[in-house]
Amino acid sequence: MDPSPFRYNREQISRSYAYNHGGYRENYVHFGVFLDNRPVGSFQLKRMDPEKKQCEFGIILQDDSVKNKGIGTEAIRAGMKIARDQYGMETIIGDTMGRNRRMMHVFEKLGFSLTEMVPGAFELPDGSREDRYVYTRTLKEDD
């Protein structure tokens, strides 16, 4: 959601992987997003709550060269199915910045509903603030 393009940094990714897979974050699972057997992003199910049967998700694609091709949409669809079938989740939550119209379109296309808007929730690198839009979707058998 940072407007600057994502650039792969092996050291940074290795630190992040070690943090997320080193037992520090319970109820998080991570998946690679691939195009032609090449990694182009990451998808996470996070804050999975087995009692409430809900979780959040996060997705990042490496840069604009892999966007607007349906890759993110398909990754989210697959993640929704995994959340339901493998982890018993009934509700999935995603959020985005107000300027991320592309993600808002994906949420709408996949049947999410806007459930909350938090003014100025994100602080950008330049110190400005951006609104947070929270979307929710009930996971159904036919997803």
C-alpha cells in the first residue's frame, strides 16, 4: 500500500521469513504467489481465531509488472478456500488504503463488503496519513 514499488531484497525477506516462521506469530500462515513457476508475491492468513472462526489476510505482489493480470485475485480466492477448508474459518477480513482503488475493486469483485473506514489510520513514509478501508466476507461452501 506504500506507493513506492516493491523491490525484492534477499536480506530483508530472509529476516521477515525468520520472524514470521520462527514461532513469533501464532495463527499466521504464509504462501507464495507464483507466475510461471516464478515467485511474484506473498499471501498470508493472519490472526486466525478458531473460536470466532475468522481471520484476516494480507497480500503483496512484487511490482506493477504482475498486477492487473488476475494473479492477486486468484491468490485471494485460493486463500479464502484454504481458510475455510483447512482452518475452519467462516469470515475473512482484508483492508487497504483509500488510494488503493485496484484492491477495492478486487474486494468488490470477490463479494467483500465494506464494513469500516478509519480516517488517517496509515502513516506514509512522507508523514502524510491515509484512510484505512476494512472489508469483510463470509466464506461459503461454493467459494
